[in-house]
Amino acid sequence: MTADRTAAAAVKPAGRLKVDADLKRLMGKYYSGVFWAHRLRRPIAWITSGAPVEPLYAMGITPVYPENYGAILGARKVSAEFCEIAEGAGYSRDLCSYARGSIGSMMADRGPLNGHGLPAPDLLICAKNICNVVVKWWEVMARHYHKPLFVLDVPYVPEEPAKPHQLDFVRGQLDEMIAFLEKHTRRRLSHPRLVRVLENSTATVALWEEVQGYRRASPSPASALDMFTNMAPIVTLRGTDEAVGYYRKLAAELKGRAERHEGPVPDERYRLVWDNIAIWHNLRLMKYFHERGAVFVGESYTNAWGEYTFSPDELKDPIGAMARQYSGVLLNVGPEVRLARLLKMGRDYRADGVVFHSNRSCKTYSLSQYFLARGVQDRLGLPTLFIEADMADPRAYADAVAKTRIDAFLEILEGRRGAGGATVDSTRTGGGGPAC
Amino acid sequence: MDEDIARLVAELTAVYEGRRAYLAGAARFKAAGYRGTIGYFCTYAPEELILAAGFHPVRIVAEPGMVGPVDGHLQSFACSFARGCLDQALRRVYEGFDGVVFPATCDSLRTAAEVWRRHVPQRFFHFMNFPARLDAPGAEAFAAREMADLAEALGVASGMDAAGVLARLPGTAALTAEIRGLLARLWELRLTRARPPLTGAEALSVFLAGVVMERREYRDQLARLVAKVEALGMDGTGTAPTRLVVTGGVIEDPATIRLIEDAGAVVVGDDLCTGTRAFLTAGPGAGGGPSAGPGGVPADLGGLARLYLTKVPCPTKHPIDRRVETLLDTAKRGRAAGVVFLLQKFCETHAFDQPYLASRLTAAGLPSLVLEVEQGRLTEGQASTRLGAFLEMIAGRREVASGNGGEQR
């Protein structure tokens, strides 16, 4: 692929990142803090991943992410057990597996973190900028605990930028959300403190972007396997000093790896981009790619966390800045905007192909993928692969079928190497295929 | 059934069943002064504005059956209603339409809208955002502004300006209010009479005709039907079948309701997108239920926004209390013995609400049954068996109740 890769050909694959130990400590401390907050009767809010968390951190409210918990259930391979509890209570197996897993854990008050489920919320915050499902899911949890729920309605943004009246609508609700937080926690929001937290979010995002930038090197110093796990702090601790400190370390380590031409796949034959949430219950699938010379150099999912950035000028109006940023998140924008972001990744990371995880659980993420695949093929000339799976429910995934399709896809990529990149094809698990 | 009523119902049913031929009769609409036809989705699209712009509004519903071209655009786990509608459009069923209006509702329909925008060749496309949170501060202003944008776009498409569209709004709003009032009255008669004057399947046909027909023609036909039913006085003779209420999303095929009724029941009320949710409004804070009615006549965009914000909400909206209260009230006033959930396959919002609704119904002493509708149809044999068992269970409860010396309700 490049001279860089040839130089690295004899090098052994880089092992796990050194900062993984820090990550484990950091996330352990985060969840330990969550359980301590519960014991000490400090306010806990269950919050969606796309909701503005900064006011919560500024007010000393502990945010808890049931989506992150759903991913943990998947990665620890206990998701199916909890999904079945929810299904037994009437929740259709067609529903989001994060929701079913977390609802099952909530109903049984069991879970993998300390034997119990997540500590009960004092209030719940849900932003409808990632899907409709979270609103329904949060309603279920609020009813279960009889706790107040705030829904932030964020209108769809087909084309950027969002229209002024849409931002006004969000802004009005953000003011209301802060009043809601103050009412239910009896704490006051300090605006200077909010600005400080937003500055931390911006710093975190800048470091995250720096980390992603190092993956432009060949070999890539990190793969999707590293990034899916390392995104946990930017989801749960965005806005905190801890997140800034952690990503400073991660950036330094990846910088060093890039300079030394180290990476998980030193003999990098195929550079790939991943679209959609990880298959948490089968992260080893990434190693299957690695063993065949393929590495993921970018993911739309991890890339999406690079969006929460607030310039000093914008911070003169922090509420307005949040209204704008939280309206333009990946799953709230039109497919053309998503495609533009994906094409940019493909170009920036010099991708050889794009793998679409057709994720049965996440309709919002998945249902534009046929359009995106066509765009990738037509505008970048890259082959695409569809893997049909589910982010947390292993019952909706067939490993052997996926691997057969991966093998076929990699053969196509190999053929293109020989043919100078002339062939475009698309490969999909299961029958049929998108109109690509 | 009274002969006049049967004839009126049959005429309306024929319009819906023969809708392709009906809509192909362009001369009918030109003679009525329309500039063209615009399709719309969902009960949150303000058809008053489509009418005010001089277009004939037609609700898009899927036709039952297998799908084809949509497989190239949406995965099989997308909502089966969204897939079915999009499939028809891709097969150019709506070729004669001038365009379409999609209001913001669910994730699947939002994606279907984007596919429609790119792949269905029509001169007009409009996606109208609408609050998901009905009680948000600024919801009314936001909805009104989105409706103003729609009015402006429709004005451009029709060759008149937005002011021209808005000038006609009071007239078209009065027409739709009349229709809502007539439907509400007819549904009330079905709900409260000991022997419902129309079966649930017939009522659904009557409703569905109204999203296809020229609206003044429909209003007149509906008024005749309501007058006949009012005059009938069908209370209290013979053995009444088991009274049921159905709840769910879009039911586009009256055969679905007929299947339930053929099992030995009569559907006396509903909580459907193709039913009460299209014409019943509950004032804010009124708690739904008895106060649910057809709503007033909005005079301007603010009034129109308020009308739609106070509709009995569908599950894509928050909060859902008014929906829950209205369903419970419908079942109570209709003296229903049970409720049947008709869930579109992969409709997430309805599926999320179902266990909660079922628990509330159980607490009110009402058993419920879940049936899944895929590509517009129930799986006939399986559904009939389950319905049979459900009705037997209800009969058993009645026997136990009467053995204890009293009616269950």
C-alpha cells in the first residue's frame, strides 16, 4: 500500500494499548462513583448518549448511561439473558437490544457490575436526537422508578445548518431542562461552571480528533477494537478533567506508535472504515479482519463523538451553542450529510473499503446504509460489505455466515490491488443485496 | 342492516377498494377545481393546508401483499408499513400525484421520506418537522412555523403565494372540522349503542374512503350516513357478539378487522392511526377520555398548530398520557370485554407502549391480545386460532362472573 507499510512489514503486531490499564481504572472509577453517588444520596440522572451532559456535570449531578450499560451487557456476553427478561415482560424481540438488556437488568435488579442493576435514577434526561426509541425506552424506565423524566425534543435536520426556528425550539427546552434539573436536585447551575465544562468537552473532542488523526498513518496505530473501547470516556465523562487527562495519554501513545510505524496490523493490506455501532458481543470479529491483513482505520460511530465542540466565541452563549451542536449529531442529520462525513473519512483515512454493520437493533443508524453504500461506491469507487448483526443481541448474528462474506469481500479487495483498484463490488451477508 | 345504510357503506367501501381507479379520474378533481393531487402520511399532516393550496389530499397507505423494489433501499427490519408504502411509490403507484408531504413521526418513516425524496419522481416533496414533545415550551410556535413553511411550499407548487393559501385556510379548516365531527359522531354511536350500527370493518372502510375521496363529496356522503344511523335506533335486541376495542398503528385493510369480527366479536371502538387518532382531540390537561372530541375550527396557523398538538397522540409523541386515558375511556364507555393490539411488524414505538398499555388495561379488568400485522395483513390461520382462544377466555370470565351472581361490568 505505502512505503510506510513496507518498512513496518517485519514488525510484530502492536499489542494492547498501554493506556488500556488507565482506561480500566478510569471506567472502574466512574462506575464506582456512580454506585457511591447512590449510597451517598447524591443526585443521579439516567441520560441518553446524545443529550447535553454538560449542565449535569456543572451541577454535580452524576450522569449514568443505560446505552453504555447495554454495550457492557453485550461485551460481557450477558445481554441475551437480560433481553429475555424484558421479552418475558412483553417487550418485542424486534426492539433495540440496548433497551431490552437494560430494561431486563432493571426489572431483575441484577447485572454484571456489582451484582445489581444500575443504581436507581433520581431523574431521567432523554434527547430525541439519536432516535425515537430512546424516548420510549426512557418512558419505560421513568415509569418503573416513578421518577421525573425530561425529554429534549430535537427536530430532524435534513440539511445543515439547522434552521433558526428549530434552534430556538431546542434552546427554549434547554432553558427548561436546566430549570428541571435545578428543581429536582435543589442545586443551582453556575454559568461560569457550565462554560468550564463545555471547554473541557471541547478539549476532550480536540484530543479525540488528534487520536483519530494518527490513524491516517500506515500502519494505523489503532484499530476499531481499540477505539470502540476507548470511546467510553468521551461518552460518559465528556466535560470532565478526567476525560481530558485520559485522552492526552491516549493521544501521546498513538503519536508514538505512528512515529514508530507500530499498529495492530503492521503488514496492513486493507484499510477499512466501519459504519454503525460495534458488535459488542463479538469484538473478536475485528481480530478476524486483522489476521487477514485488514484493519479498521475509522468508524462513523467513534468519529461521531468528535462533534461536540464549542468555540470560545460560541461560549459567550453556551445554551445557544449546545442547541446548535446537539442538533447536528450524526443520527439527527439527513443522509446526504452523513454521506459527506463518511466520504471524508474514506478520503482522509485512505480507505480501501467500507464495512456496514446492518444493525437490526438500531434502525436510525442502519436504514440509510444502502444509500450510503451506493454513495461510497459511486463517489469513492470503494467496495462495500454488509454484515447483518445486532449490537448487543448475539441471537441475531450468524458468525459463520459473516466470516464467509468477509472472506469474499477481502478477496475482492485483493483483486482490486492486483487490478489497480478498478473493480467495484458490494458484498452482503444473507440473501439479496442493496441496489448498489 | 338498514338498506340505505348498507348502500351508503357499500359506496364508500367501493371508493376505497377501487381507489386507484377513483384517483385516476382526473376530470373529477379538475371539475371540482383542484390543481392536482398530493399524498400525505400520518395523522399529523395538516390536510387543511393541502386543500387550501388547491390540491386534493390523499393519505398514503400501504396495499397488503409482498414487496419488491423497496428491498434495494430499506432493510427488512424497517417498519413493514414504511416499507409497504415506499414499495408502492417505487413501483410508481403514485405516478399521477403531484407530490407528497411527510410529517416527522418515526425513524422508519423519516428514512422512507429520504428515499422517496431521491427516487420518486414528483414535482413536490415536503418534510414537515413537528414536535415530538407535545408539551414543550415553544411547541406551538415551532409547529406553526413548520406549517407556515409547508404553506409557502404548497403555495409555490400551486402557483399562489403563502398568503393566498392562508386566506383559504378558514374555509378548508371548516370542511375538515365538519368531517371530524361527523366521524366522531358515528364512532360515538358505534361505541355506545348496545348493537353497533356498523361493524368495525365497515367503519374502517368508511374512514378510509375519507382519506381518498374528494372531501366535500365525502362530507356529504358521510352526513347522509350519520343521519341514517342516528335515525335508526338499534338498541337492545338479539344476542350481541363480544365487544372489543382495537389499538395500534395504521390498519389499511378492513379485512384485518373482519378477521377479528368473524371470530365472533364486534369491534366497537379503536385507537388507530386510521381511526380515532385522525379525528379526536383532547384538550391539554383534560386527560383525554370523555372530553375527547373533534376539536374546533382553527382560524390561523396558531390554531391549526394547537389542533394538531392536542390530538389524541400517537406513540411517537411524548407524553402519551392522553392516549392511554382515551383508550381506557373508549373501552369503558364501549363496554368492551377486551382489547386487541394490532402491531405493525417492526413498529418500535407501538411495541414499546404495548406492555404498559396492557398493564393498564389489566388493571382496569380488561384482557388483551397482541396480533402482529406484517405487510398489511395478519397471518390468518394463526390469528384466527388465537382470537378464538381469546374470545373463549372472555366467555369463560363472563360465566365465572355471572356464576358469582353478577355482570363483570
